[in-house]
Amino acid sequence: MITEEKKQWLSVRRDTLKDYYDLPPEKNEQAEVLFKKMEDLAEKCADQGEFEKELLNSPLSTEYTDFIMSCASYVKKPKEAERPGNFSTMAEAATDRAMQEAEMTAKQMLNKHVPIDGYNWGDPWWYAIPILGPIFRKIAGARNTIDFMDRVSGKKNDNI
């Protein structure tokens, strides 16, 4: 029997489906099968960190991402469908969320399977250019520091 604490580990993923999608019964059944597999994995883990690591390294991660992407046509419509702009905003939010999860999974897989010394696929591509990449990274860091100092000193006010 899965504990309440371990159910919480899956709640964000469940809530994503509930909050952003109106799934038909067959998709709900697929989701439950997928979550049952995740619960089985959670049962074997001592803490959430171990669970997330095991999930990331298991085929369930890709299966979950693929499932979310397959649900794009079931994005919830606003209650006031007559108002222009609402549907596109909600659809864009749900699509953006699905794309973020897919992009994060893809970058994690690239880091694992196509490692480049000192490069994280989540960084801009130009950081991977030999010799120039580290220089670009230092320039970006210096610019961030200068921007921060300008904001702190009051020279620049971007309404933080």
C-alpha cells in the first residue's frame, strides 16, 4: 500500500492533468495505468529525491512526457468560451507547460547520452563552442553582475 507521503510525490503530475486537460475516459484510464506504474516505483524508493532520480532514469519519464503531449487536443476550454482571447490564452498555457516538460526531459536525456565536457544542454548552444564558449559564459556572468550592481545602486530600475 502506498503511503500518503508517496502519493504527494505524484500529486503535481496528477494535478497537471486535472488542472489543464479535460480527458475522455479512455485517456483517464491510460493516465491511471501510468500513475500506477509510478506508484509501484515510489514504493521501492526511500525518499522523494531517490524517486525523482529513479523516475528520470526509467522509461516512465518518457512515457509520461509522451502521454502529456498526446493530451494536447484535450486542453480545457474556459467557462466563458464566448469571450475572445480566453481560449487561446488557456491553450497557450497548457501547450507551454507540456512543451516545458518535454524540453526539460530532452535536455536531461542529452546531458546523459550526449555529454560534452563542461556543457549542459540547458545552456545556450554557443557555450559549447570550443575555446569561445567559456569566454561567452564569463562575459554573460560579468554582464549579469553589472546589471545586478546597477539595480542595487539605483542606476537602473527595472521594477524588480
